[in-house]
Amino acid sequence: MTHVDYTSTDLYNHINNELKGGCCICGKEIEKDNFHIAHIIPASFARTKEDVLLVYSLINLSVAHAKCNISLGDRIVIPKLLPAC
């Protein structure tokens, strides 16, 4: 496989579902029009083509507050790693 195996509709539905759970980092509610897409395992960890496909797979994508996601940097997402926003 050389590309992600989901459509833009799949991504849209996944993100809308993730929004219901709040920020994947601090757990607080997220506004539907103001969020970052967060990688649970950071994209910077990818070393091979297979790694790239994994880090961009839907199971590795969630939503976060911009402040939380930027503060996280290239660390793996562990819920409530950061102080509440």
C-alpha cells in the first residue's frame, strides 16, 4: 500500500466522532471550529513508508486544542499529560 486507505468522508466522520470525546491530551471539551488534528504517535517517528502510513492512519489521528498539541511537540499522546488548558 502506498497511500492511506480512507476517503475524505471517512476522515470527516472520524474527526467528528473524535470531537465528541474532547481533547485527546487534556480531555476537555473542544470547539468544532477550533482544533488541531493530533497524531497519537507523532509523524516525526516515521522512518519507513510503512511507518508513514501508520502515523497517518485513522487510528492514529485524534483532535486536540491547538495549545495542547503545540505544547506536546513530538511526544506520544498520553491523556492528561499536560495540565488542563
